[in-house]
Amino acid sequence: MSSPFDDTTNLLDAPSAPSPAHSPRRFQSAYTPLRNDAPETGYNSRPASPTRFSPAVAFGKRNHASLSAGPNLPYSLPDSAPSSPSRTSRTEWTRLESPKRTGSEVIIIEDETYSQSANFSSSTTSSKRLLPVPQPIFSPQTYAEANQRDDETIKTFQFEDYSGKEFEDYEEKAQTDSIFSAGQETFAYGETYGEAREYPNNPADEEESMFGSSVDNHMMMDLRDYRPSGDTFYKRKVPLKGGHLILENPVPEKLVANLPRTDSEEFTKMLYTACTSGPDDFAALGFTLRAAKYGRETEIVICVTMYNEDEFSFARTMHAVMKNVAHLCSRYKSRLWGKDGWKKVQVIIVSDGRNKISDGVLQLLTAIGVYQDKLTRAYVNEKEVNAHIFEYTTQLSIDENLKIKSSEKNLAPVQVLLCLKEKNQKKINSHRWLFNAFCPVLNPNVVVLLDVGTKPDNHAVYNLWKAFDKDSNIAGAAGEIRTIKGKGWINLLNPLVASQNFEYKMSNILDKPLESVFGYISVLPGALSAYRYIALTNHEDGTGPLASYFRGEDLLSDKKGEVKASSKIKDFFEANMYLAEDRILCWELVAKKDEKWLLKYVRAATGETDVPDSVDEFISQRRRWLNGALFAAMYSQFNFRQIWQTDHSVVRKLFLHIEFLYQFLNSMFSIFSLANFYLTFYFLTGSGGKLLGTAGDVLFKIFNYLLICDLAGIFVMSIGNRPQASKSLFIVGMSILTLCTLYSLICGFYFVIHILTHADELAGSRSVVTTIVVSLLSTYGVYALMSILYLDPWHILTCSLQYFLMIPSYTCTLQIYAFCNTHDVSWGTKGDNGPVSERSTYIIEKNDQGIEVAEVYEFNNDELYEEALYNIRNKRSSLKVKEVVRKQPNSGEDYARDIRTKVVLVWLVVNLVFIMIMMEVFSPDLTETNYYLSFILVSVAFLSFFKALGSLAYLFVEGLRWCVESKSKFFENRGGYSSTAKALNPF
């Protein structure tokens, strides 16, 4: 009788079974029960790979425990055993004819990264027993009748795992093609590359957390046979292009196989340029970019600057950028955006130092096709390489959980440029590459700036861009920065994070709207801001916003990028001023000669960012912020006359002068903040102590001396120690400040209650009580009222207490440390870190035709790509560990330290003299005649009222703008932005 397994031309026949002597695997049914003690031999006895999984079984789409035949199979498996031989399926016949095996009928999936239970063995396709080739007992016609196949429905056997539950599906929308190949009778993997594995606990949740999308399944679960290999390479000669080394390398085959689009070289080839020019002469020396070669019009450039951040922070930012580009492409009704909107967006990643960038970030960039390892060299024919530029249009994205996403998540292609600087030359130099090298080539309309770690919302880029589209006078826009609260707002349990969350919220509700109404925002946050590129360009004489912006780099660094010490007192003050270079840029934009540029706060554009969660990081960050803000404010105050050289209207100029006066008052309060804090404590505790008699006087002296000693200790720590080295001491100092503040608040409340209950006896003190009550209500009441009006009151309930207790640390610790470290004008990083490589130089020579060619080492790009995916896969379950970057002390700082000492002494003496004068003029026992305390409280109330007035004006203007736009859209069927800008910009 002829066997149906030999007739491969009949579509209703099953494929042939190979002989054990000629096949690497013995024929065995996929669901044949295994013996618990069956050892593994033969093909599966090869050395185990760390990512190899047993291809024992793959599971269907809907039923997690079913074994589905592929769509190309000419048969299906019946649900139950037939009752007659003529209707016996191949699998049932095999079970009946094969030798019986003992043991429970279970399927155990091999997972070499988990320990196996002693009660179960791995599923395998080989054993020590060699069974004869099974022979059919029925004809092909009988087999066909027993296996009628419906093209739309595939019947499956139902299986249960060892726990009695069905296996969970790895991907909700995946379809598995599990087929017997005609040649070897082994399972071949279909579109999802899904594999089942055995886990000690909850296999479904574990696998689902590691493989989240169909593309992720394809690229990650296919790594079961990966084995790390050594570097293999060969040499090839590449001709130069325009005298420059430019390589156009194909991306790995595995990446191309998983791309939705491969119809252009920008999807299949990565462009590498070894840039030997500086940023200022990039275009002049003939360097260009791929987008310019394609002749595309760039509307938005999104720049992401980074240093040594980890892959989790980078993935958080980059994936959010990809989703923002996808949102632009989804606006199909727009005249500018739509399906091909991604061609008008260029994402630029600038990394500060080739030896500083995290290996994990490079692996992520490799996975999406942007970066290829082993290409970077420090020199091209003895000519130093300043930047390594990689260009690729990626269609993949990796989220912060390190899962690969693509078009199935509605992502669009994104043009990505990676500028990997050879040396660490700080963030301002990264912006020089952006504005002086890349933007002149791309000529964008809007430039969006992001820091690694910031996660903009899905519409943030569009909302920032729309602010420029609505008003042609806008030169810069600031988004709303929010803190990352964590799942269930767990991060707010840290009082340091909670206090910063409250500070950020109130700044976005009071400060930013106030400044936006006047048209000048003192600082556009580098974490989420945008600029109109034409407004940044310099005048023909070389002066302008960018020239002033980059003067800080020229002041602090020599030609080699080394930090140099200041040698003049003018340079010292300018060096501190340029710690807040973004503040200088904001001022230069508003005060640009013969222009009328304005800055705007865009509340609809939000972004989440990490905030320091430890005291040492917090103090180090605020040191640069406070020093830069103070000296930059002094710069704008000294140069306020530049406003009269602009083209602003007279009304706008008058409003800007009102804002300058407000900022001047804030600067004065900042300088005398230490004295004001101590005097407020002194008078409040003195008034309360007087009412308590002898005990109150003793407590007053104890807390007074404790506070004085604590402030003196903070001075000593700030001058001689770094926060990283004296973290515990700073924590103790901040705790004592909080304790003293609590005591002063108790004394103040006791004093107010005592006055109110003895109103007839203490009528002279009622004015002081009224002042205190009005001050408290105007401050904290304004916080609550404006938060409610902005429909964002939750920080009042969750973070206000932590913030109020941290106010003494903001006022004293941060101010003292900032002033004591004015000599430190670094950005927190230092150094030139030249790479060390065995083949660090590209050799340029002429070939027989006289053409200059470069000798390039060509590595196996597919192997490098597999290695990057393997490393990403392993990091999914690893814990995120923050590395503390310790700053090395700079050399040549003697002069700067001397100036620092003089500045601190002057500041300290001024505050001490002010304290002594107030203590001599006013006595803590005579609170009713203490006009200083009344002045402080009234001033705080006035500033709070002024902020609230500006915030209300911002809400009114935004509401009016919405009404005008809605009316214009309704009646004229257009945006109405030009009429809106005219109606709402009377200045």
C-alpha cells in the first residue's frame, strides 16, 4: 500500500517523514508525552546559548493551549480520536503504533535561563531510543477523507500546561504559523516568532512583560540561537566624497526584514560622516546632511542633548519624540502636516563626548538602525575628527521598558541624526553644533530643545509649533515642566521630590503666566522649549542672540575645549552669568535691535522630567541655577536700555520696565534672604517666648543659638566640601533648619491666638496680628485659589506641607552653598576624553586612478546588531541603577577661589550688619511696634498679589484667544490665527 507521506504533490497529503539516519531529529509527534527521566541527546545536546529556547511548540492566536496547523498545511488535527481506523488521523495513528511511554502527558517548555523543576523534563525532539519509521495503514484517499480541511478554520488539539491552566498568549494580535516542513518534520516559526517557555511563577505575565509587540516578537524572541562571537572584519577601499569620508552602509538584514517600508535608501542605508570641521565652518567646508540632499523643507528640528544618561532615560525621551512625530502625521486635515509630515521634521541627537555616552544608549540606537559600531575613528589621515554624524530614517522605536514598537503602534518614520562629539565640551557646545552647523543647512522654522530624561506629551511639539504659527512675533516658547511622580504617585513620598513638585507647579501657575503676559520670560527651560530660528540668527555685523549665547563657551574654554580659569574679575562675573546661558538668550531675543520679538508660555505643551531625589544631587543642581539666575538678572538689569533700541511699541516697552522693576525687587529679596529668614525667626520666636514666661525665654535662647550654629556649620561645609562627600552633614543641617522653622511657626500661631483671645488688653498689637493674618492668607490663599482656577489643585493637598517645611533649606542651604561656590563655573562635567582604539585612524591614499580612497574596516553588521538586541533583551529585567558622576577638581582655580572668598565675605557682612541694625532698632518683646516685620509680611503679600494678577491676566488672554479662534473657525471655516494675533497683541 502506498504511503500518503511519500506523495508530496497531493495537497491533501501530509509531508514525508525523514529517516532517523538522515535527519538531525528523529520523527516524533509534537504532542507525544515525554518521560520525566528522558535525557537529551543528539541535536539538542549542543552547547546551550543564553538566549536559546526550545522550539517544541508554538501556540495559536486565540486559544492559549492549542496547537494550530499553519495556513499552508493540507490537513488539520481532529478534536478527538476517531472511532474507526479509516478515520484515524496521522497523529492518533502514530500514538497507537509507537511504543508506549510511561509518565504524565504534559508539555514542558525548555528555558535555560530558569531552573527546571525536578518533576519535569524539557520537551525535546530527540531521545536515546531509535524508533522505526512509521508506516501508514491506510490509503491517501482514506487519509484525505479523515482530514477534510476548511481554508478558513483550522481545528486544533487542546493542551494544558503542568499547572492545569492554559498558556497565556504572548501577543494579543499575533498569528502563529506552526508547521511541519516537508524536509525535516520540524516546527518552523511563522510571523510572530512566539515561543512558549516554562517559568517557576506566572509564565504569562513574565513573557508578556518582555515581548510586547509583534515586531518585538520577531526581533527579540528569535535570539534563541544567538552566541556572542569575536569581531570579524575585512578591509575595503572607499572613495572620498568631496574630500570627506562619508560611508553609506546598509542596515542589518534583520532590521530591514521588520520594517514596514523599504522603498527608499533612507530606510535601508545608514549614512556616516566623519566630520573634521568645527561647528562654525561646517557648511563652509562642504559638509551637508541627507535631508538637504533630498531637497526637503524642514519645518521643525527637535534637538535632544545628552551626556552620560542611561538607556532608560534616553528611551523615555526618544519614544515620546517618535509619538509626537506620529501625531503630526495624523493631522491629515492640515495644510502643512499629514501623511508625509515626517519629512518636515528632523530629530537631532547631540551626545557630549564619544567616551561618555552610555553603552546602553548606543545599543538602543543600534537597534533602531541609527548607529553602527566600529565605525568611529579619532583621526582621518592625521586630521582630527570633531564629530561623528550618523543619519538614518528609522521606523522603529524603543520605549522606556525597552520594548520595540513600530507601525503597529501608529508610529511614523522619523529622520534621525546622531552627532557623537569626539570630546566632552559641555552642553553649550552641543547647542553650537545645532545652531551653527546643522540649522544653517536645514534652515528650519522652529527648533525644539529637549533634555534626555524629559518625556513630552504626545501633542507637546505640535502645541509649541502652533504658538509660532499663531503669532509671528513669538521668538521663543516655554512648555510646562512636570515632575515624574511614578506609579500611584509613589515618588511624592520623598519630601524632596514633593517639595520640588509643588515648586514647579506654582511656577507654572504664577510665575510663567505673569512673565508671558508682559512678553519676556526670564528663562525658557532647556528641558522643553522652542525657538524661531530666524529670530536667533545674528545681524550682518556678527552681533546678535547666538553671538551672545556662545560667548559663554568662548569665555570658559580654550581652543582645545579645556576649561580655563578666569583671570579678570569681569570674566569671573560673566562666567557665573553664563552658567544660565539660556537666560541670556531670552534677554537677547526680546532686546534684539530693530526687532519686536516676544516670549510666550504654552501651558498646553507639557513634559515630565526627573528631579533630584537625593540631597547631594539637589544642592549641586541648584548651585548652578541660583548663581546663573542671579548674575543673569543683574546682566538684564544693567542693560535694560537696550529695550529702547528695539521695534517694540511704547506701551510694550513700559510694560517691560514694570517687569524689570518686579525682577529687581525679587533680586533684592534673594540677596537679603538669609537676613530676612533669621530676623523673621528671631522676632516670631521672641514674641512667643515672651508670652510663655521663663520657659519661653529659655526655649528662645536655645533655638536661637542652635540656628546660629547651624548656619555657621552650613557655611563651613559649603566652602570646604562637596555635597557628594558630605551628604549626611547637609541632611543634618537641613533638618535643624526645619526644626527651628517649626518652632517659630508654633510661636507665631500662639502669639496670634493669644492676641485674639485678649483683644481688649492688647489693643496695640492688633495691627501686627492683622498684618500676619493678611500676609498668610494672601500667600497661601493665592496658592490655593489660583491652583483651583487652573484646575490643577492636587499638589496643594499632596505637596504643600513638604514644601513649607523645606522653605528654610531653599532659603539658607541653597543660597549659602551657591554663594560659597561662585568660583565653580563648570556645568558639572569636565575634561577631554580622547578615545583609545587599535585602529583609531582612517588612512587616506590614492588608488591607481588617482582617486583618494579611505581604508575602511568592514565588520559583520548583522552580528553587531544581534549583539545589541541581545543586550537590550537582557536589560529588560535588570534594575535601573543611577551612576553618581563625581566631578574632578579643576586646576588653576586660585584666582577664582580668592574672588569667591571676597564675594562670600561681602555678602555675609552685608547680611550680618542688616541683622544687627534690625535687632538694635526693634526688640522681640515689642511686636506691636515692629515695623520691619510688618514690612516683610506686607511685601510678601504684595508680591503674591502681583503674581496672582498676572496669572489671571494670562487666563483672560488665553480665554479671549479661544473665543476669537472659535468664532473665526465657525463663521469663516478657517483658523483665524492672523486676526487673533492682531486682536490680542495691541502693543
